Amino acid sequence: MKYKVLEADSDYLLRKSYEVRQLVFVNEQGVSESIVHEDPDRSAHYFVAIDVKVNALGTARWRKTSEGVKLERFAVLPAYRNKGLGGDLLKSILGDVKSKFGSGVLVYLNAQLEAMTLYAHQGFLPIGPRFIEADITHQRMAKTL
């Protein structure tokens, strides 16, 4: 499987990111479209994994908050899960964050339980109790770059 992770810095790539979010969160997990496509902060930095035919396979974003840098909206199409694509997305985003903020920045996310191992492999640790968001159990995780 050949793919590359790109910053979604064009309207076209941003639409590809939204396509993955629609398929994974809305169609597969039953999350409300108003939550999935709500983008309160237009300063978010989107990334998308695409194959050689420019099909979107996965996506994620990060944004600066008052607490640090929050990683959000990680979604990988079912056929591409557990094959390294999610890890590559995460590494690309962490590299981008580090290039912009350097060392010492707190990076955090709200992980669905099934994805906790992905984040743990990159040094994220659970913080606080588990909680429900959009009818899905999540765990806050964080690390300092």
C-alpha cells in the first residue's frame, strides 16, 4: 500500500479530509454531522493520507489551544487500519507541531479507547478519568514534545 501524508493546505485536500471524517465518524460510528463537521477554529492544521490515485485514506488535525496543542479528528478508513497509516499521520502531525513550537510544548488529545495503543506507542499517557463524547468512550492522553 503506497500513500503519502500531506498537509491539507488546499481546498481540494481539505475536502478529502472531510470525506474521510464523513465516512468514519458519521457513516460508521453514527456521530452527528453537526459535531463532525463543526470547525470552530479555522486555524486548525489538517493532514490527509492519500494514495497514488489521490484517494483519501486517513486524516487528522491539530490546533493551538490555551492548554497546548490539541490533536483532533483522527480517522482512518477501515481497510487501512492497523497497517501503520494512523501512526504515520500521528508522526507527521507531531513533526509539524515540533517544527512550529519546538520542544517543551504540551500535546494532548481525546482518544477513542480502540486507538489508545496508537498514541501510547508515541509516548502519550492517559490523564484523568474516561469520559463519553458523542456516545463514544474516550480517554484524554498527553505528552510533552
